[in-house]
Amino acid sequence: MIVTPLNVKKLAIVHYPDPVLKRVAEPIDAFDESLSALVERMTVLMDEDDGVGLAAPQVGLSRRLFIVRPPEDGAQVTAYVNPQFLEMEGAADAVEGCLSLPGVNVTKRRATKVVLEAQDLTGKTFRLEGKDLLARIWQHEMDHLDGRLLLDNMSDSDQIANRRAVKQMEERYRG
Ligand SMILES: [Zn+2]
């Protein structure tokens, strides 16, 4: 069990430099009510911050789960449990932000077409192909499951542009 009905409401988005964001997340093997409750809570938190994706480590849980709601009218939230990339193709640069890194924007090169396999909330395996923005969101969220952040391997100009925001987060974390 990952969460209980009592503690799920307490989950909040964690910010850099919380160490949970640097950890490689553990696979999920229990497909029970607590997993659905976790996804519901993550959806609320993602929507409150107008995000398009959120990974479990971003709410302090080092588990291999992320949710995505593409920025299109009427798009549904999809939960990806224990996701893996089967194929990646192409490359494109675009600016990304992150709910755990408020005020930070980083240009990232990502594959433009990805085939992904994951499990749903019942444990059933599914396979999807994503292109462009969807493929980008998947790669961003997968990075969270592997303890990687936008701040890793920034270009010199991104380091300079984000220096202030990074410093502010570090100060806030130290309290
Ligand atoms: Zn992120």
C-alpha cells in the first residue's frame, strides 16, 4: 500500500532540492485502491498548478508512476504505471518547465516519436505511440522516475537564465 485514505490528502507537490526528486523510483506491484486514490490526488495537484504531467516522486513518493493530461480540450488524464520506452525516434528542441521547479525554463532536446509500454491502474499492460508534445511530456516524466531534473545538463545560457530561480528554491528549502 502506497497511501492510505487518511494520508493521501496530505500529499503536496515537492520542490527542488528535495532529495526525493534525485532518487531512482521503485516499481509498483500493488494495484489496489490506494493506487487509484494516489492518482486522484495527483490529478488534483496537477490541475491546481495547470500542469500537463506529474510524476509520483513530485509528491514525495519514489514510485514508478506518472500521470499526463495533454493540453487539449477535453483531454483525459492517463496514468502510466511502471512505464518503459520501447522505441524512440527523432530529436527536437523546446522549452520545458516543471511543477517542482517554479520559475525555471530549460531548452531540452527530446525524441519526437516514442513507443511506450506501461500498466494501467488494474495492472493491465498497454502500449501507446506518442508524438511531439505527448512524447516530450512522457520523456520529462520518465526523467522524474529516474531521478533526473531539468537542471541536469543545462546549457550555459540556461544556467545563467535560471540561476536566480534555483537560488530562491534552495533558500526556501533551507527555510
Ligand atoms: Zn517535472
